[in-house]
Amino acid sequence: MFTKEDILKKLNSDNYYIDLNALDTFIKEWQIDAIYENMEGVEFFDETSITKIKKGISLKSQGYNKEQISYRIHKALKDVEKEEQQSQQLSVNQEQNFVPEVRNVPLNMTSQAIDMLATAVSSKIAEDIKSHISNSEFAESLIEAGSYKKDNEILSQKVDELLNDNRKLAKRIEQLENDRRSFWKKLFG
């Protein structure tokens, strides 16, 4: 069980940086219920609540509003509970069929829920990046940059050719100057 201060520490350690006011707002807006409240009014939350808050923060950063976030985090929890019921039913059925290998396998629903959330978040991020790249001028700017680079390479080659031609011309002028001097020396010399 976690108090709100414990939740903040856990969120900060997982790189979710929010303050107590934001946490209170999220809990209220996303309808995350405490599992216990002591006589002094301190509320305690479980791992599922922390998972919901993390999911909600992730969805909020993606631009979802509070109703959409509330729906999605509670729907995800219902899906996890449904999987848990199915796995329990499977376990009961397997026990009735006396399959000892399967009966002794422990299930950790918390890690399964986290895996499910991580998969959903990574899929959403990949979709957002893909749509951003396809819907933006990003690809066009890359194509333009490639053509500019090719143009710059051609221009650089032409400048090198011009410099080489200028060197040849300078040598030819120097040779002609020498020939002219020798001609004047022979004529007047």
C-alpha cells in the first residue's frame, strides 16, 4: 500500500515528475479510488493505482482529455481483470484434469499488466511517429536536402575544374611572358 507521497517518490524514480497538486488532480479527474483510508484521512493506494496514474500521464502527454484517459485506464484494468479470471478458470480446469506441471506455475498479473501497458504505449508512439513523418514535410525536406547535396558536389567539381584551368592559364601566361622577353632581347639585344 502506498500513500500519495510514496506514489510521488515511485513516479519520480520512474521519470514521471509531477507534484502533489497534480497527483491529486489526476486521482480526482481519472477516478482512481484509494483501497484504504485510515482514521486520520490518509488514503492508501495499490500497484494498480500507480499503473493507472502512469498510463494516464502517458496518455495526457499524447493529448488525450480527462474523459478519454479515464475510460482508457479503467478499460485496461478491466481487460487485465478479465485475463486474470480466464487464467484462474484455466487453472481450475487444469487442476480438475490433474495436470501438476501447469498447476504449479505462479502468475504475476502485475508484470503482465505492465507488459500490456508498455506494448500499448510503444504501439501508440510508433503510430504517432509514422503519421508525423508521413503527414509532414519531413520526407520532402530530406529529398530536397539530398538534391542540394548532389548539386553541391557537382558545383564543387566544377570549381575544381575551373581552378585547374586557371593554373594552366597562369603557367601559359608566364611562359608567354618569358617568350616575349626573350624575343625583345633578341630583337634589341
